[in-house]
Amino acid sequence: MLAIIGGSGLTTLSNLDVSHREVVRTPYGEPSGAIVFGEIAGQPAMFLPRHGYGHTIPPHLVNYRANLWALHHHKASGIISVASVGGIRSDLQPGEIVLPSQIIDYTWGRKSTYFDGNGAPVTHVDFTEPYDADLRRRIREAAATLSVEVKEGGVYAATQGPRLETAAEIDRFERDGADLVGMTGMPEAVLARELGLPYAAISVIANHAAGRGSSANGIRFESLEHVLQEAMGKVKSIIEKLVGSPDSAPPMGMSV
């Protein structure tokens, strides 16, 4: 059963035929909200809003460990992470959908591993390719079936938030090789890897990053809602096509 984590612009999943909700207690505290279970296109799926159902949890205070543990506990076969981002690369325009392929982590102070404390052994996980290749392929194929354009690849810069970046910081990220910027990509991706959960991200360009394009002199928040609403409609269609066309999933990973 695939799990969808929704971010800004996707706090509910309207095409999920809900069967029940469950509040999950975890060894790592409270998740962002109750997990919603149901079916999409006749296939089981679950949904969790990253920022809570009232969009009240800022990126740096999301309990990523509890969120991922809860989904793993309920036997998720993979995670699709949906989030809005800023476009750094010049060809990434507001409203476009991107499947990032790499991450640079600029966050700090977040609980970013399950192998920590209580006598846990020092454990290193391979993170060369942070996103699952097979799950990304399935997303691309679902989008292609719907004739929805998605841009393949790109480096996601994960920042601390909740403030947006300065133009100089975006310049730095570009020099580092980043193409898009968001606040929730880490440690979510690495925690999924530690749990052995296939993980892929669908990033929606909400705006040009600071100092770029229409954001050259500041980011106009009033324009974001319309852009996200239209793009998230396409994302929901992709998810419906993907979940409705189940594919074999890799075996489950470790237990924590």
C-alpha cells in the first residue's frame, strides 16, 4: 500500500475514498496527524499531511521520525512525498512539476536518524541515490499516460525554514548545483532509507526562488495559491493513475 505525504498545497487528498482514520502512537512522539486510510481508483492507500490538517506545523518542527515510523508501522510499500518548492534553475517555471533526483541538505538541528541514543549501534546507510529509481519510473509513466509533463531530475536544496531564503543564499545554492529549493525534503528522505521504504518526491514549483524571475524583488505570496491549486490537481491525477496501476514493490526494510 502506497503512502502519500502531502505538503503545502496538498493538505488533503480529495480522490482518496476514506475508510477510516487512525491516530498512531510512536516511540518518537506524535506524528503530524492521524493517518487517513482508504482507496484510490480501487486500490488501498494512506495519506498523512506533513504540516498537520490545519497546516499549523512549520517545516523545522515537523516530527519526521514519527511520521515515517507510523507509515512503516502500517506496512507502507513506498512513500510519495508531495511538496511545493521554489525554482532556482531558469527553466523551472511556477506551476511545473519536477521529480528531483538528488538532495543537498542545509538543515540543522533536526532529528535525522533512528540510529541514535539508547545504545543504538553506529549505523551508516548508503544515500548515494536518495530517491527510489523504480518508484520514480512509475511516477513518470503515470504522468506520461495522462499527458502531464513532469521534468525529470534536478537537485533539491533542503533549507531550515520557516523563513524563505535570501537572494544571496539562492546564489550560493545555485553555485552548489541546486536546481530547486524547499524546506521538508530532509530528513524525510534519509529516514525512509533507514526504514527500507522506497521514497520519491513530486515537487511543484510554486514560485521563482528569491532573486530569480518574478521573485527578483520579492516573492508575491498572493500569486501562489492559484499556481498551486492548478498544479496540485495534476499531481492528484498522477497519484490516482499510479496507485490504480499497482506494481510489485521491493521487500520491506528494517524494523525500529
